[in-house]
Amino acid sequence: MSAGLPGFTVIGATGAAGRQAGDRVRAALTATGVRLPSRKILASLAPADVPTSGARFDLALCIALLVRLGVVPASGVSGCAFLGELALDGTIRAVSGVLPAAAHLAEHGAGRLFVADGNAAEAALVSALDSVPVRDLVELIEICNGRMAPRPTRQTTPAAGPPVSDLADVRGQAEARRALEIAAAGAHHMLLLGPPGCGKSMLAARLVGVLPPLTELQALELTAIRSVAGLLAGSGPTALDRTPPLRAPHHATTAAALLGGGTGIAKPGEISLASHGVLFMDELFEWPRRLLDALREPLEQGHVRIARSRATVRYPATFQLVCAANPCPCGGAGGCECADAQVWAYRRRLSGPLADRIDLAPRLRALRAHQLVDPVPVESTVTVAGRVATARAAALDRWAVLNRAAPPTKVRATARRDALHILGRAVEAGVLSGRGFDRALRVARTCADLAGEDVVASAHVHEALAHRAALRDVRAAR
Amino acid sequence: MTSSRSPGGRGPAPPLSRAQRSGVLRLAAGGRADAAVQQQVLRALLDAGSSCAPADVIAALDRRVGSCDDIGLTRVGARLRALHATLIVAGDDDYPPHLWDAWPELGAPLWLFSTGARPPAIRRPAVAVVGTRRPSTDGLRTATALGAALAEAGVTVVSGMARGIDQAAHRGALDGGGTTIAVLGTGLGVDYPARSGDLRLAVAASGALLSELPPGAGPRPWQFLARNRIISGLAIATVVVEGREHSGALQTARLAGGQGRDVWAVPGSINAPASAAPLALLRDGAIPLTGIDDFVTAISGSATSTGGRSTPDVAWQLSADATTLLDLLGAVPASTDALMAASTLPAHAVLAGVAELVDRGAGVMTPHGVVRS
């Protein structure tokens, strides 16, 4: 506050809504009955070069002024954060992006977060933070002065996720079911090869059900991504969704929609929305090469970095890739007549960065009539998920990450010599590349974990090789 | 195998004079003389006897067949020298006697362009191994083993240098350290099939590359059909390893039958599309090729081959599951689902067992499933 023409100026704010914050604060305080001195009031949002948008800093500006005016004691607001927009009559309005802000504040030591009623449930998802809902400035001032107890936040009950389709619905396809179990247990990337209509999409959808629920940290991260992407409609989430996500973008998707993008500041794309879950890419050979190549960085580093005019952002993108493709040029439905060499040539189109990262390539068969009429009962999602959970726990216990990311030298140390020799022979025979050696060994590690064994034996390595037989790292036969 | 066997028989090919040869080269370099025109020319030469200048005979036919002018002839000559190729005309010492014998009705090529390290190789008895350009993994293996076994028994292997079975047969013969001949459907100087350059060099070094077309002739469908009569004519027996319904190999085999030569067919599954041609031939009376050793014995009269399908004795080092699965494997690719149903083993055991068989060399992985090796 200084001498000069009476007024309220906010500097450092970009965007019209930010610059008009002063007017809103003045009007709201007047409506609440707080008299403002006839002096020049200057507020600065620092650092000035960080772009700001919207009116979410209104509440914080207002509190700073109230403390300066002595309406609220400084001790009443220490360790507190404020997020909300002010209406001219003094009520507090909900704003977007509360969850990521709350998570960030909790990380940086804030103990309490004041938000509008409409944001209370979303902020309460961060359990490390005490979220306080406030209706208007009167209530805020009373609470900060200790004259009123904060209202309790609405209790959040975990929302029952949508009923997940059961693995028992998938008929036949024993090889693919087994591959799915391994993929779930080791977070290995998978390519489903099968004719149209044999259940590739069905299987991909059921992988999500076999995966364990997300941890609180993972769920928070995912909800924050959804919040930034604007997918949380209305007042925001009321409970943390712990279901691993499944995203299945179409092959006509643009790079911006897949990886993240947009003008100004990039929004998260499909790969980030699939974080801690499954990204399903159907008709893999229809996808433009450029997009497949662009997936390399996120696959390797678990995040994606997007530069746009106003900012460079980094979004998490730790997804598990499931692709699907026809097994051969003719599609394979109704009896394939493709020659072996043609099929190898067709599958070799999947060379390059993506092929190097796929570990499991189960072959699915067209369904026979008797499988539709008289399905043989098969294991349900619950049974498989139980084994998967045990195997994942074993891996996390051993090297704190899932087997897909396990350090090669340590995995080798858990394998028997004769098991390693099998892989060596496969490399010599030309059916496995040098890079494929460790990838196959990690899959073998997962097979051993599923069997509850500490040591990787030859049977596990043989199975791992069988699961990538359809890939053929190296051109072996003429 | 002599002309006396055929009703319209004739003697050995007539020796041609120098002038006649140059006329033939002119025709050959023109590249438009098909089998019928060649017959005409030969018949005219023979009918004219010694009373007429051969150059006149050919000149008389020139208008009909469009032979090469002097400039073209020079160019073809230079090309032939660059390829180290020679012209073999009927009646020459190098002209394969079997080929001439095959054509009682004067269908043998009047000339052949030849390049290779061992020209006499083409005079020796040979066996043709032919098949589809889109073989199964099993067919490729059979063709390679056949080529190797024949080579080891000292029998020349003839084929057509096409992708698939043909090339596998050539490679097998080279692996067996023997002689192999490729009859091309293009000129000797054309890189066809693509990326077969190394193999063509190796075949030429072991035996010969033959073609009745001028060195620059590119691939045309009818040339390959015409070429097949030379393959069957060079061989005392033709083996069809794999072929589809309207395969060129089927035509080669039928030509061989018409030439009075033995036709052998490798029996395949009735469910395998690539076995359609051999099965059709078997129905029509071809000899079933039931074992490579037996076949080579029958052909060469002596059992010298070791390249047969003797499965290595691996049973002692296989796991119980793998042993069970080995008994279920055959030449038709088996899927995981099918093996599960037949063996009642769980999926992971079948997958591991199959990979173990492949690892131990007892099975081969194909895109459609696993086959026994």
C-alpha cells in the first residue's frame, strides 16, 4: 500500500482474468463489509515470466490484503494455501486444476488448503493435505481468526469402478491368455497377432482387469493428468479412481492427440492418459511410421516432453503397450494360404524401434463353431489376477521395479547357466537378436515368478522364446 | 533315352557349318524366335541339305522371324564376351544330348547361350528339382536336402533359379559340393530374380547358367513357360517338391512326362496348399518320393547320400513334455491350441516344450505353427 491515486493494481499477471483480479477483490471485500483504505494497492504475482491464466489466484491475493489490513492475523494463515475465484458478492467459486496444485502443495509442505465448496472433494483426494471448504469471504475470515471451526470435508467413498469385463468371456486362445498373464505380471509390451474378429480388442480390455489397482500416488498422478486434460467434468472427482486406464486411440489419431499438444501450453495426449495402464493400438500396420517412431522416447523414459509457444511441459507416460495386427497379408480369417516367406516379410514391416520393445507376440486363431456353441470353461479374471499380484510382488521385492525394467545383469544372476545357454544358442541360430537376449530373459524371469520360483530354469527360457517366435528378431530362413 | 524310343525318332543333332552358325546367332540375338520358329529354321536347314547355302535359308526366314541386324549383332556379341558366355548350337559337342533326345517332334532349342566354369557339366545326366516360389518351410528344407543328396551322389541338379524351391535346390547342390545348372527365363545378363546375383555366380562356377534368350532379355511370363521344356529336357528325372494348383512346376513335370522322363513328386498333406501340385501328379501316376536316400539310390544306382531326413537322436535329452509333443508333430504346422488339445498339457507347458524342440533341432518354427524337422 502506498500513497497515490486510490486503486488496486495486479502486476505480473498474464491474461485478462488475472489483470482484473484487483477489481474482483475490491468488490468482494466491499460486499463483505471490509473497508479498504483510500490508498494505492499494488500486488505482484512473481515470478512474472511464468504464464498465469484464469482467476484462481483471487483468493490468495485477497488473503494477502486482509493480513496486511490486519483483518486476519498472520499466524492464522501460516502453512495455509488458498485457491479460488472471487465473485463480486464475496462468494468463492470453484476453479480447475485443483488436484495437481494440491498434490504439489502437499509435496512442498503446505498443511492446509482453502478451496471453494465445489473443489473440496477434489482437494481432499490428497490425503497429506487438510482441505478446508469455504463458501464466502465471511466464513474464510472467521475460520482464519479461529472464531469458527472448519466444516468437515465431505467423506469420499471409493467409487466402485465400472464393472470390468471378465477374462472368462474369452473363448479358446490359450496362447494369448497365457501371454496376457505374463504381460500383466511383468508389464511387458505385447503384440496380438490374429485374424479380424478373434478377440484381440476383447483381450486388451481384459488386461486392465488383471492388473492390480493403482496405488494412491499413481491414481493421484493419473487424476491430475485427467484434470489438466479437462476430462474431469463439472466439480471434479469425488473419489480417487484406482482402476488402471485403458486408452485405445484410432490409427487416424494425430500426433498432438497421441503424444500431447495444442496451442500455447500443450495438453496431455493419449499416452499420458494411459499412464499406469494400457495403451491399445489396434491395426498396428495402419499407424503412420512417424507416430510409431515418436513413441520411442516415452517408451524408454516414461514421460513425454512437448514444447509449444508458451511453455515446454513434461507429462508422465508410463504405459504398457498392447498392439494388435493381422497375422499375415491375407488377414488370416478362414484359412490362410500365405507362403511362409510372405508372412515373415509382412511381419518384418514391424522392424525398428517398436519391434525392439515388444516381448510377447501371441498368435490368436479364428474361433471355431464348437468354441462358440460349447465353450470350455476357462479361468476368470480373479484367478489370474491373484497369480499376477503374487508375481508382481516378487519382482518389486527383488528389484523395486517390475521385470520389464529390471537391470539385465541382476536378472542374469538369477538364471541357471543352462538356461542362459539356450538364449545363446537362439542368438547363434539367428532367431534372437543380441538386444532380444535380455528382453527374452526378463520375460523368462516373469514366467519363473508366476511359477513361484527364485531361479530362472530352462523351461522358463523356452517359454519366453516361444512367446516371441512370431516376431523373429533376425531374418533366419530364406 | 535314345531317339529310337520315339516313333518320330531322328538321329543326333546335325553338325552345322560356320555359316549356319552365324545365321543361328543372328536369329538367337533377335530374341523373337520361339520354339516353333526354331523348329522351322532347323527343318529348313535339314531339308535344304548341302545343296543350298545355309545363310540363304536363314535369310529367307528372316523376314518372318525378325532376326538381328549387324549393329545389334555386334552389341550382343560384345555383351556375350563380357559375360564370358558362349553360343551352343544343336550339333555342337557341348549341346546336351539328353535335351536333343527329349524332342522327337523337333521341340528342342536350336541354340543355348551358356556361361559357366564347366561347360561339359551340362552333357552329364541330371535331375531337375523344381517347385513353387512360395514354399513352406518344410518344402524349402526338402529341396535343400534333395539338392545336397544328389550333389553328394555325383548327380547334377537342374532347376530354374526362381525364388523358393528352385533356389533352395541350387543352394543344396552347392552345399553338397556338387554341380548345378540353372536354366533362366531371362537373358544371361539380366539380374533376375532380384538379389540372386551371388547365387547365379556360384551356380555358374559350379556348372552353368543356360538361356535361349539374348543376354538382355527381361522377364516375360511366356519365357518362363518356354524355359520349363529345357529344364525337363536336360533331366533324366524331374522332382516336384511343392507347387500350387496352377504351378509352373506342374507344367515342367507334365513336359517331363511327355518327354518320356521319370516324374517324382514329394507327397504332402492334403491340407497344405503348397502340396496341391505334387498330389495331383501322384494321382496321375508320378512316383512318390518317400525318402531322399531311396530316391538318390534309384537315380544314381548307389547309396552314397547322407543328406536324408534322419532326425537326430535327441530323445534322450528332451524333457517329458517335449517328448510327448515330438510324437504329435508332423510336416503340417501345428498351432499351440491344436497341440494343447492333442496333448492335454497346459498352454505354458506346450509353449515351453515347443521351444525346447526347436532349440534341440527336433522342430522348426514356421509362421503357421511348428513342424517336425
